[in-house]
Amino acid sequence: MKRAWAKALSFGILSVAVAALSPACADNSESLYIQGVIVPPAVTNGACVYQSDAQAGLLLAGKLDIAARSDYSAPIIVRSQLQSRVNRDTNRTEPNRFVVEGTITRVTFPSGEVVDEFSSFASRVIDPDPGQQPGSGVVSALLISPNTLAEVIKRRGAFDTRRKEVAVIANVKVFGRTLGGVEIESAEFPFPISICRGCGINFA
């Protein structure tokens, strides 16, 4: 599978695209899935702490104001229903912890026309299903890269007024491998994003 890795550092997210070739992973949408994009939490002690439990609020859509940023990244909840295989009686270690290695994002217009596709690095270890609730973790995903934004402007024209908004769909999935060496990709999770210029700036 061809993956264009987004590599330039931007707020902790790697974001300049470079081509890389990696082995294809097995799709496993039943065992690994993205639940959604987390609503930004209130700041506690000067930091935002994202929780992946059932109390985490989820965004229905996002907005990118290109007067402030040229990319869009978001924390997503990834859940694992891989069954635990640990057995302490036989000294068997746990092979089904999932190590997230990155995300793949395919950006389209609502019509289905593909705008861009790229990969970005991500890092997280997610425990297997403990038996009552799926294992879960928060992963930072790059959903719109600067190259994506440039392609949107190329196809839809410059954002020359505050009223102009262009809708895109960021179809994101995570990939990685278990500690047992099995490569896995989740199914795509579609997240709508509205792109504008200056629409997020309010004047008193």
C-alpha cells in the first residue's frame, strides 16, 4: 500500500507529504474502529486532558478557518475489540495490545470527488477488550494537510469573502500492528469539515 507520509512538524503533528511504501494491512473493522472526534475539553491546570471513556463528547462536524491555520488535526477515539490472550498460569504474555503507527486520511468533496490522500504518524498503545467494554485510546489525526488546502483552493477558487465556505469529508482510518505482529487497519471514519476564511473571527 502506498502511503504519503505527512512529515513537517506543526503543533506536534508531522505534516509535509513524502511517499513511502509499506506492506498492506488487513482490514479489521470489527476488532478495531474509530468512534469519533472528541469535543475539546475545558482547560485544567493549563492543559487539555482528553478522555476516551463513555463520558467523552463527540463532534458532529469541524470547521477550519484558514485565516488562522492551514491544517486541521483532531483527537479521535480508537476502540479495540481484540480479545485478550494473556494467561498468567502458563506465562503467556499479551499479544493483542494494539500499537498505533499512523493514520490514513482520504479527503473528498461531498460529491465523492477525491481531493487528497495522505498518511501521518501517530503513536498510541491500546489494550485489548477486557471483557466488558472495548479497549480504547485517544489518537491525534491529521485530517486536512496544507497540501489538501492548496488543492481545495485550486479546484474551488480563492476564499475571498467571509461568506464563502467549502465542505469536505475527511475519511480517516488508523493502522498499526499488535504486539503479536499482526498488521491491522480500521475501517474509514467520515468526518465533515467546513473550510472558510475569517468566519471564525468575531469582532465586538
